[in-house]
Amino acid sequence: MRPPAYKAVVDELAAAIRSGELPAGTRLLTHRALARRHRIALATATRVYAELAAAGLVVGERGRGTFVRTRSGFDGIEPSRALPVPRIADLSFNQPLAPGQGDQLRQALRALAASGDVEALLRQQPPGGHRHDRAVVATYLLTRGIDTAPENVLLTSGAQQALDCVLRTLTRPGDVLAVDALSYPGVKLLAAAHGLDLAPVPVTPAGPDLDALDRLCRARPVRAVYTMPTVHNPLGWVLDRPQRDRLADLARVHDCLLVEDGTYAFLEAAPPPPLHALAPDRTCYLAGLSKNLAPGLRFGFAVLPTRLLKAATASLRAAAWGAPGLVTALATGWLADGTVTRLERDRRADAAARQDIARTELAGLDITAHPASYLLWLGLAPHQRPDHVAAVLAGEGILVSTADAFATGPYHPQALRLALATPPRAELAPALRRLRTAIEAIPP
């Protein structure tokens, strides 16, 4: 079978970019001009640029056009972590650890070694975990406003596997998944792996545009909506009660499901009720302990309606079964004895202190952030392309995330996402000063 005619246009432009004929920063033809030059439809021209963007060769900027990306390797959804100079700060990924957690791990391992049936930890766990471990998580979830039976909790190897399990259960290739126009990069990876059609919902400073979501659901068969109502990644918003009520109502009216990601929800001390509490029959809730306990633990969980449990358990069995026994024992032990609750309180105070540092060091810049979050969205000037800025900062020893990693639609904002949790707090201010100096030195 011959490839579609537009593929020749994609291949021609891709070859020109890779050869350097079209250097980084080149503004490409408008969609209409490209369509006229190659005698293709406007929709086809749009598809050409979409494929080039998916290949990491171009980036579309709303109101400015489509540009050849700087192929430094320090931007995008999977940036290089090998810097050309000694590392100053990793602001690309949150890996929060508190002083003394190594000692906590040693004590917990000694306690497990001295426990009764330690050999049980070496045996295969059932998909989704043992009932008593699921009960511990169900009890913990009461602190998040979720009242669920242990049978409705499935234990996983981190929140990403929980999201994978939920999407495998709810969707089939070709299904439409509504997502915020800026969202968690992991959902993009899973959507691509499962052949899902991501439908971006415009965002506002206060949350997703729910009128736009309503129109989308009327126009297309949306199967599910992926949402982060409490401490959004990357924008930090917390939806208020009326927004949550309307989101639950939209799911009922349009007969779609809600996938509620609570990964960073612990950072909001007094949030409104989770979507799961408002629409438990239509909501799959997921989270993990990577941000509130330890990123290397890889322990997560999903809460699903009863009618979906059989399919979700089969999905776990087909993938990786769930969380290992040793990890589960450590995690449930710390959940049961209050360690996680104490660490969450400490993390909120730490995140608030880091946001104060960031607001001081980046004063006057375009900042969007929750006041007690480890995330910060930094808008750039029109002449500062995120891919180029990321390359400049890599040369200063600083890793960041660019907006295209979070963009689910064709247009990518001029912005960076900064993760504030990884550097020691005493090193954060100097790192942010260095970042600001490097960005402000980029000429127009």
C-alpha cells in the first residue's frame, strides 16, 4: 500500500531539519502557505506539522507560528540528564526526601526481619494486593475524603502503574480521552501506548474550561476525562466545590468516566471533597507515595467502582501483578503507624518554604504556582523559546522541564516547569538566581 501523499511533505521537511538546511529557530510556513505550496488541504497541512511535532522536530507557538526546535536533548518529554558541565540543580523532577528517612528505612527493615512470617514477603502477592494491605490503604484514604471498601482498592507499583491499569480497564484503542491542554506527561505516554485519542481541554488560571469540556463531550464520544482537581501538575490549581460539582455532573450527563489523579493532593491541607466522593460510581481515583513518602518506593493504589474491579484485576495480572510484597509491607507499615501523615505535614511546610524562596528569587517574572506546592510554572518572554532556554540552562548545570512535555495539543506555551523539591533547600535560592540570570541574558 502506498503511503498517504502528505507523508512526502513530512519526509521532505524532516530531512531538511535533520540535515541543518532548516536550522533551529527557523519559522516555518503558516499552515495555509504550506497547503498552497504543496497543493494539499489545510487540514492536511495541519497534520503535517502535527507529525513533525510528534517526532520532536518542530514546536507550534500560539500566535507566533511553527518553529524548528533546538535539538539539544534537554527539552521534551524524555530530556537528557547528562549535562555538559557539573550539575548545579535538578529542577526537572521532584524527588523529595526528608532528613532521617534512611534511618527510618533501616529501622523498618529490622522490624520486618524480626517479624513472624518474614518468608511471606518472598511469596507472590495476589494481583491488587492482600485484603489486609488494601484495608490499610482504605483507612488512609479516609484522610483524603474517600470512604471505600478495601475490596475496591488495588495496590500497584506506583501511581503510573495505577494510571496504566485504569486506562487499560476503561478504554480501547481509538477511544477519546479528554485531558487538560497542559497535563501530566505520563498520561501522554500511556495514551500513545494504548492508541488513545487525546482531546485537549483549554485551561484557565482557575482550572479547566468546563464549558469547553461540555462542548467537547457534545461533539465527540469522550470515554473518560483525566483530571487533577487538587494541586494540578504543572499549574498548581485546586478546583473549588462548584467546579467539582459541575465536573461530576458533566460526567453523568455525557455518560463518561472520571480518572482523578491525587498524586500531589496531600499538599493542600484542606481541599474540597475529591471527585470520588461526589461521583463514586463514575470515578477512578489513583495516587501513590512517591511525593509524600519516597520516590524510590514505587507504591501506588487505585480505587475503582465495583463493576470495574474484575477487568482492572485482570489488567494488573497481564502487566506486573501489582506492588511487591516487601515494598507493600514497608508502605503499609508507614501508613498504619502515622509516618506518612507526619511526612505529609512536613512536606507541606517544606513546599511552602520553597515557594517563598522561589517567589523572592523570581520576583517580577511570570509565575504560576500553588503556595504550598513543589511545582512552579514559569512563563518566558516571546523571544525565549523553551527548547533554547533549556539548552542554555543545561550549559549552566541546571535541568528544567519545557512546556512541550506537558502540552497535549498542537500549541505549546512559552514556559518552563520548575520542580522545586530535589535540591537541598539551602541550594535552591542560588540555583534560582543562576537560572534567572541565564534566562535574562538571552538576547531578543
